Amino acid sequence: MKDLKWIVSFLLLGGTIQAQTCHESGSAVHGMPPIGIMNGHTHGQGHWMASYRFMSMNMNGVSSQGADLATADVLNDYMMAPKTMRMDMHMVGVMYAPIDRLTFGVMANYNTSIMSMESASSHTMEMGEDHHHEPGMDDMNSSQQSYAVSEMKNEGLGDMKISGLYRIWVNPTHCLHAITGVKIPSGSVDAGDQMHPIYPYSMQNGTGALSGYLGLNYSWLLPKYLVGAQAMTSMPLHENKRGYVAPVTHEVNVWGARKWTRWMSTSVRVRGYYQSAVRGSDALISPTMSPLGNPVNMEQWMLEAMGGINFMPFDQWRIAVEAGVPGYQWNKGVAMNRQWTAIAGLQFIMH
């Protein structure tokens, strides 16, 4: 019983006593996680951090349950087949620690999504006088299948995130903190055009609902290496005004970094990701127009490999880039394939 009391006291008080020794907000170039990890580090009392990130994701082609699908396959069940999609996101964030144990964060983002689609069309090839008659071919014309390409674009503010990071355990080499927060539905779910009264679920800038998220983040700093891991879950708390509940997501990241010089390090990261299907549906989104309009098709599993490089030219500044490709993707229904992801960021810490 005494041992249990000692352990509890250590967890409750140890972080406060040794908080300043946590490497996450220090000057080590490899002390913080890769730039693609959100809420991956805490700060000491009175510290501020401002950050800007730009992330781009590119998708190409369609698959279902591990098998790639041709346009003709998709058009057997849908009026349109997604061809390519690009999503760009600008993220601006601020973090502040009023006390050593607790860091607050706010992040706003601006999104742009562009998707090209193919739909079936037929045209008639006119036969000129210089064409000879061939057996089995009509003298005047023949029909040939082709595809018409159209584009869909949406941009605007996304959902805002408000986070709280609580230090559970910290010493000069080990840091463990809990993550909790909410997503404010500042992004629109009403975007559309003349052809599509409401764009498909993944083309909307927001979820339309208040969401909550929870996570844990751990890192271990060695003289030249950093090892870290993070687990996060995000869940909408209610149905939005359009009659559906956005996907639940679970994400696990494991990374390692290597310091090469005082001001430069490199990192590798493996990301596992699960996204559930949409529950309910928007009455104005046709589930047969495109695979992206079918709520069931949102469910997917992904395993992604990332590589990054970090620079700290000055103690308070960090510049970082990270990019990667999926090693494995499994779509339960018909969905687009992730091709690559890239993110670049700038962080400024004010002590």
C-alpha cells in the first residue's frame, strides 16, 4: 500500500518538480517530434509557441478491398468515377503553458480541395469517303466509348481545434503527456454547385459537429536519437444539421530521429490510420452519383511511411519538412487511393 502511495505521489508531483528538464521544448534539434505530429510536445511555464504548417495530400485512382478499379468498373455502379484529388491545408497554431504541467493549444486551418472526375459519354466517328468498307463495320459511322472529364473545387475554413496537454511523467530523457481537446465546427458542410447541390462528404471543409479527441504522447531522448509514439482518437459528439455523423478516426504514430549536427536532424515515422464510415446520410448527396457520395465508402485502413528533415538555425526557430507514401491501404468500399503526403512547417518558441 505504501508503494502504491509513493507511485501516485511521484506521478502527481514529479512532473512539477522536474518539468523544466523535459526535452520536448528545449533546444535539441531532435527533441521534438516530426512536423506532421500534432500536439506532440509540451512547454514550460510561461512559454509560447507560434507555428505555421502547409500540408498537401494527393490521391489518384480508385480501389476496393485491396483491388484497383478501372474507370469502366466504377461506372458500372456510379454515374461518375473519381480520377485525381488534391487537398491542401494551411494551419496556423499557438501554444501556451500557464503552468509547467499544462499546455493549451489552438489551431485554425484553411483548406482547398480539387477533384477531377470521369463520366461516360459516347461519340460517333464519321466515316469519310476515303474509308473503305470493312465487313462488320457500318458504312456511315461506328460508336466508340469515351470519358468526359469534369472538375470539382471547394475551399474555405476548416474545423478549429482547441487542445489541452497534461504532463503525466517527465525527467531529462522521458516525457509522457495526455492530450484532450475539441474540434469546433467552423468548417462548412454546405458547399456545392449547380451540378452538385451538396459536394460529397470528403470534399466538405468541416464535419458540421462538435468533436472530441483523446490521446497519449511519449518520447525518449538520447544524445543523438529520439524515439517517440502517439495514439489519438477523434469522435464527433452528435449528428450535424445535414443528417449525418462524420467518421470516427483512430491514429497511431511511431517515429525515430537522428541528430547529425547541432542544428540538423532527420526522422522516420510509421503512421497507422483507421477511418469509419459516415453514419446517416445527407439527403442532397446522391449515393449513386459518385463513390465519394456513398457513406459506406468512407471506411478505410492505412499504413503510411514518412521521412523528414529538421533544422534549428537558432534556439527558438525550427524549420521542418516531412513527406511519405502509403505502404498499405484497404478501402472497405470504393474509394480513392492516397498517392503521397507532404508537410512543411515553421515554429517559433518564445521563452
